[in-house]
Amino acid sequence: MSRVGFQKSVRMFHKFSEETMRRRGADEGGRESVAALAAIESVLKAERLFEPALLEPLAAFTNLLQSSQLPPEFGDFSLADALLAIEDAHAELRQNAEQIWEFAPEVSPEAVANLADFLTPSSAPLAGAPEHTRKLQRCVLDAARTVEPGRALVVGALSCPDLPLAELATRFDRLTLSDLDLPALEALVRRAIPEGQRGRIELERYDLTGSYVAFAQGVKNIVEQAAGPAEAESKLVELVQSYDVGAGSAGLSRAEEKPNLAISVMVLSELGRGYARCIASALAARGWDPAAPSRAPLAESLAFLRCLVAQHHVHALLRRAKAAVLISAVSEVPWQGGPGNQGGPAAEPTDVLAVERLVERLPQSAEIKAEQSWEWRQAPAAGGASAGLLTLVEALLI
């Protein structure tokens, strides 16, 4: 996918929308949509940087392209294609500027002590989840059977307690499990993998975003030095929006060789959630409002940063593994009512990846070998709120 192709698609739809507005008139929402298209077109011309508030209209436009409701000449670009085109334009605009960030995935034991907000909390299989577990494990094992039994890599291994690790250790000559918390990985191995198979296991401390250490330090410096909460929030927005790492820098492992299979399960939608927690913790330590990351302008900037690092992870799976299985939550809605299929949604669904389908986070060049989707009903925690959670999960072999 070329930036030029997507730029042409935006230009055509912008012109079409303006002509429609002139003929029929437009409400405030219509005028805002046309203004957003003009801004996105300007970004693609390398005239300005992408503003986080444009993420929602960008996702809506690519969703329309993917829906086949427009003539074929508009193309069928995905959000992944759009983000790659925007990063290419940003690189052109910043070509004479000094690089601010770098992809730094290796984390020292000392640095982990400052990353509590980014660690995956200890988890256990949830009530009402056996069907989800069965389907998830079948997808992973089916993918494992399609590749040579050399090396498999499980990224973010602590994100899913239901991975069939014992079966994977039997299937592959070497199985690498990576995450930030090595002691938790060691406990996972003792719990899930028979002792006779543990010789095939390799553990790796790895930050899939390549940004957590620098982000935590940047937030700490800004909040400690700020004269007040308004100054802190302004500087924090600048920090988040300064992110300038490209998708091509993202990796999966310290190892140079490509794994026969990379396994990313329930990781994608969680990448970067710790950014907001990190900011909230730093603000609270100074007695300032920890809810600031949940409102504008910080909320929009953080949403765009999370969208980028998730896209970089997809790009790394495609480029740095011979094959990959990607399983992720795509949307979720609170579920009110009785057990099983009883009850109903208590709110509108939320797209946790900014798209309605996981395939929209893949560029056009990606080859999908298999795909599946299912609903995951999570019962409310004992003694907790009365609402459970209904999650749409999708799985792709790429």
C-alpha cells in the first residue's frame, strides 16, 4: 500500500463530501466530517502532524472503505494502511528534526521496579469462560500444526491464563515466553508446563511497545518539575504527541532469527493501557487529579498513542515471524442480567481497537490463512458489580 494511493482516496472522498454538502446542505456533524477530511488530507501532504482528535473520523472513513459501500475507485484501505501512510507523511515532515523516541524493548531488572503501572496483573480463568478457553486453545494449536516444529514465541505471555503452553512445549523444539515480569513468567512455567518439558522453555523480558521505560521517566520528570496541574497536563500532552517511532522499528524478541510461529493472544487491546495508569499515579503522588488521563486533551492523545503501538505490534508480527496467530478482543459491552444467554447489554459496545473487525488492523499486503470469531461472556466477579462483560474475540492466522 502506498501513501499516494490512500491520499488519493481521501482527496476523492473529501471532494465528493464537499460537493454533497453544497448541493444538500449539512448539519454541524457533516461540516465537522468535511473539516476532518481536509485536515487528514493536509497530514498526508506532509503539511502538518496528525492530531489525535482525527483518529475517530479516520477510523470511520476507513471503515466505510472496507464496507464496499463506495465505488471501487475509492479503494479498500484499512485503518492499518491509513496509519502507515500517516507515519510516512510524518517521517517526511520530520526529516530534518532530531529523533526524540526510540524503540527500546530490553528492560533491566532495575527499570522494572519503576514499571508497576505497565505490568500485567496476575490473572486466572474467569467464571463463565470455558467455551472461550476451548476456542482460544484450539486456534493456537491449529496454527501450531501448520508450521515446522522449530521455535515458537509467545509474546505478552502473562496476558492470557488459558494458553496451551504444555501442548506448545511438546510441539516445538524451543518455546520462548516473553513479558516484563520474569518472576511471574517463572511461576507460570512451574504452574503450566510439566518439569520434563521445561528444558525447551526460554524466558525473555521484553517490552513490546519499546517505550515504557522512557515514558515512565518522562512522566516522572514532567510531573515533579511542574508548578501546577495545568502545566503538568500541558507538558504531558506534548510528551505523548512527541512519539516519533515508525512501525518498521518494532520487534518481537531479542533473537535475530524469525520464529516459526509467533503467538499474540489477548495482547493487542492491552498494549499501552499502562500509559494512563502511569500518568494517574504520578499526578496522584503530587495530590493532583488522577482522572486527568481520562479527559481531553490527554485522553485523545493517549488513545492515538495506544493505536500506534498496537499497529506497530501487528507490523512486527507480519515482518518478524514466519507465521503468526493473532487473537484479540475487538469490542466489548457490559452485560446485565442472568447467567448463560439470559439478560442483555447494559450499554453500547466499545470498539477496543478503534475498528469493528480485527482484519482492519492488517495492511492490504497481509495474507490471512485462517480466521475465526466468537463471543466471550465473563460473569461478574463475586461480590462485585452486577454487570458482566460480553467481548467479541477474533483470531487470525497470518
